[in-house]
Amino acid sequence: MFRQGIKQIIREIEGLEVIGEAGDGLELLNLLRKSLPDLIILDISMPNLRGLEAAREIKKIYPNLKILLLTMHKRKEFVRQGLAHGVNGFLLKEDADIELIRAIRTIQRGEKYFSPLLSGILADLALEKERPSSLLTIREKEVLKLLAEGKNNQAIAELLHISRYTVRRHRSNIMKKLGLNSLAQLLKYALSRGYTFS
């Protein structure tokens, strides 16, 4: 019923056309092989392949394809993951009847769209982005730079004239401060922030 409502809104707008629909993420991926739209409206709560996972796969294969994520949840983690996957907009289902066209037009112009009710979450994410690196000590930043260059604990210990235990402790502290759970996430963060020696 919700999908039918979305289609009805789109059909009433000149220049917009629905060229396909899918009931789950796997069906959507198959559909994209036959017909490629300009924009996908993707529900986060789809069965089989969830919306965020589908968005990640779609952006890998079709990086220029625009994605508007629909969600009923005001969850920071959903927004954070969606942005990491390259999603172009987030529309709360409760806003869909009045904000859908604005969301589509905003994304068509090459801008990001966020439901007004997500403004608090966006502010939190912006603060998080500014905060983390300022929490790191000079030594922790040195360790992070060396990790980004692919050095292991032993090599870092030798270069910084500290023990491997101290390197492990620094790594653990860095991950706690940045809210990261794995070495892969840590390396991704380091590289995205330019933590490399010139």
C-alpha cells in the first residue's frame, strides 16, 4: 500500500516516471541489470537484502545512480551507514506525502536531501566528524599514521622506540575514542583523514 502511494505521488508530477519496482533487495539488483533508472527510492526495511546493504552493492556497481533511502526510524546509525555507502538522501516515511517531490528534485539537482526531522541527527554527526581526531594525543596520531602506511605493531614499536604492548594499548585507545570496532574500520578512517606521512 505504501509503495502504491509513492507511485501515485510520482505519477502526478510532470517529467517523472516509475519504470520499475521490486519487493526486495535481491529482486532490485536483478531489475537493474535490465533497466537503469536515474533514481532509486529504497526502503531500509526490505526483506532478503536490506536497504542499506542493497545501497552499498548498487553504489559499487553503479556509482552514479542516485539513491533516496526511505525509513521509519530516526536512527543515527542508519544515516551514518547510508552516507558511508554514498546514499543521496534520507526521507522519513512520515514525511513522504509532503516531502517526496522535494526530496527527488533536490537529489536531481545534485544535492543531498534529508527529512527536516533528521536535522538533530545531522548535527550530531557533524559534531562527531569534527571531534574525534582532536581527542587523540600526539603519540596516538603517530601510531595512526604508521598504521595507515601498513606498518604492523612490531614495526611501529621499533620506529617509535616503544614496546609492542604500548602500541597495542595506543591502538585500543584510538579505536575507543573514534568509536571503531575493527582494524579495517581504523585503517579506513586513517586513510580518509589523510593520516599519512609526506
